[in-house]
Amino acid sequence: MWNRFARFSFDKFIQNLTGYAATYNGEWWFIRAFIAAILLGTIYYYLTEKIHIVYVETGLVLFISVITVKFLPALIKLDTFSSLASSYLWTQLFMPDTFVCAYLFGIVFGKYDIFASIRSLFSSYSSINRALIGLMLIVSAFYFRQLQE
């Protein structure tokens, strides 16, 4: 294990610090996703700073998610972009993953305090009705998850 640190390389240090490589510690596989989320969140925040309508932002998040998760991976499979699909930069830096949707929805939920709105909406229901609604949501989630497989 200590052989990795025997010869210090500034290039390797910068690559590990930025998440481009994980040669020092393989447990840091998540750092690329973390850096991408920070950059994406900052860009999203500045682009939507003047938007104050939750439905517009929800539509925007859905649009970005569809482009990132469905369109770009399908586009990269075309013959024109086949060399890009096998490139190191594509596989290491661009991560079309479903984390984009969850992360951006987290930003929208935080900005508009949606959980507080949901809590106040359901506080008027009895505990049995809330339990039934929760059960229906869980069953629906399992059903839609099974449709994807």
C-alpha cells in the first residue's frame, strides 16, 4: 500500500484531488459525481435565480433530466459519435446518470420548501387516511419500478 506514496507526483496528486483519478484511495469513486453535482448545482442556481414559479422549475428539471439520461446516451451511440463514446474523457468525466434528476429536484424542493407544503396539506387528513395514501404511494412505486425491468 505504501508503494503508491513512495514517489510523489504532482500530476497524480492533482488528478486525485479533482477526482479525475482515484489511485491514492479507491474509496473515493464518488468524488467525480460530487464535483459534477457542485458544478451543475451552481450553474442551475444562476440560470434559475430569477424564476420563482415551482411548475416552471419542475418542468425545467424534467427537461434537463430527459436530455441527460435519455437523449445524450442515445446520441453517443450513433456512428458519428462512436469515437467519442470510446474516449477516455467521455467515460471518466461525463456521467449521464439518474443522479442529475434527484439532485436538481432536491434543489427545487429546498428552494420552495415543498416538504412543508406537503406536511401542511396532509395535516388535515386523519392518520388512517395518511397511512392509506402512504401505502398507495409505496405500492405505486413498486409497480412502476417493475415496469422498468
